[in-house]
Amino acid sequence: MKFDKYVKDLLYRYDCVVLPNLGAFITRNISAKIDESSNVIYPPSKHISFNAQIKENDGLLANHIAIVENISREKAVKKIDKKILSYNKTLNNGGLVKFKDIGSLSLKNDKYIFNPSNNVNFLSSAFGLFEFSASKVNKNSVDKNFKFNTYYKYAAVLIITLFIGGSIITNYLNDINVSNQISYKKAEKEIEDKIQKATFVIDNPLPVIKLRLSKKYGDFHIVGGSFRVKENSYSKLEQLKAVGYNDARKIGQNSFGLYQVAYASYNTRAEAKNALNNIRSKHNINAWLLYKDVN
């Protein structure tokens, strides 16, 4: 099992990834900074830390493994338990547990010590940005009227580059849009001219057929959970699909701003009640029925 990779993948998307019965990796956003001692400019990033107090299984890691490996959630939980057991054994024997591209964990005097690797930037919005070194300008060789801080130079160059690049792309896209609009109008005019010139004679017109299209989803929903954090609703949805509820779906926010996830939606109240009784007896006693038009 590629345990390290699963944890790494989740750290890109979530601020907290729990390793049940061991602890949790916590991420914190760090702004871009300049190391004046080495003249290195670092892009914004995510700082990884370890909290041994958070051990309760939130199901996030198990759901992710179940979906990726196409196994049941129960099997995923067993795999995680086996892996955590080996980690605890290594730590209790004074060993070092390494998580590739994340960091290393050790246990000394009943205290967990985590050293982040800092090899990977887990901030997805900073993808493609790397630290770079900036050389200082020799002030003695520069006319005093043009002396200013080296860092402002690089910042100005970066801003100008981004501005020019953005302007070029914007102008290019605008040219494409204008060209497309001209082509569309020309095509529409040709079609309109052909229609005006054509003569249609229908001796025996067909009767008008009215089609009644059914809604894709019904208005009776069996709610499995409501969440303040949007990402938690995604986790719940993955969890339901992993255990066989393939019709599970998000049904938007309620009046309190909570993101709701439903096991399924039905066209009639009778269908929904039968399904609700089945879900309460087999999976979730707290599931409830909601009538709402979400299409």
C-alpha cells in the first residue's frame, strides 16, 4: 500500500489529515518571504506540523484509500490499522518513521518530534513557483540617483513581466473572441438568407406531440449529513459512494449555510420513506427525510 502517497495527496486538498491512533498532520499557509542573509526569495507555501493529540479517525484517509484501491471501507480501515501498528512499534523502539516528501517522526521521552522535509510545496495555488537567489547590487558602482533596494528591483521586474504576459494573453483571447463572433454572425446570416429563399409546402402536417420530460432527480431527499465546512461534505459523499450508495449526491446549502449530502433522491414520498427505513436499519439511524426542489 502506497501509504505515504495517500497522505501526501490529501495534504494538497485538506488542512488536517488524521492517522488514527497516532496523530495528525496539520498544514498552515505561509506567505512569500525573503531570507536577507542568503538573498533567497521563497514563494508562498504550506507548513506541515504534527499534532499527537488528534487521533480520532475522521474517515478521510480510509475513504480515500477505499476509492483509490477500489476496496471496501472496512478493508481500508484494516490496512490503516496495520500500518499504524507498525509505526507505533518502530517509534516505541526508538526508531525513526519517515514519510516520503512529508517528513520524519520520532519519539523521545514520550514526546513526538516531527521534522518536515520541505521538499514539496503543498500549496496548490503556488504550483510552479520556486525559490530563487537574488544578487545584491554593488552600491559603489551605481549612480546615487539610481540607488534603490535590490528586492524592489526584482519585485518590479516580476510585476512588469506578469503584467505584460497577462496583457498579451488577454489581447490574444480578445482577438479570438472577436474573430469567433464575426464567424458566427456570418454563418447566421447565410443560414437566414437560405431559409428566406426556401419554400416549404406541407400537404399533410403531422399532429403536434407534447412531450412531458421528467425531472432528473426527485424532490424527496434522504439526508445523511449537514456540514459547516464544504470539504467535509465531499468526504461524506465519497464515504457514501464507497459503501455502495452510488446515487449519493450533494443537494446544496440549507438556510443555515450548511452543506447537505443525501443518500439518494426520490420522486414520491412513499419511495423515500421505504428507502429511509432501510437506511436507518442498515447504515445510519440519524438519516432523515427532506422535501426540497434542488434541480
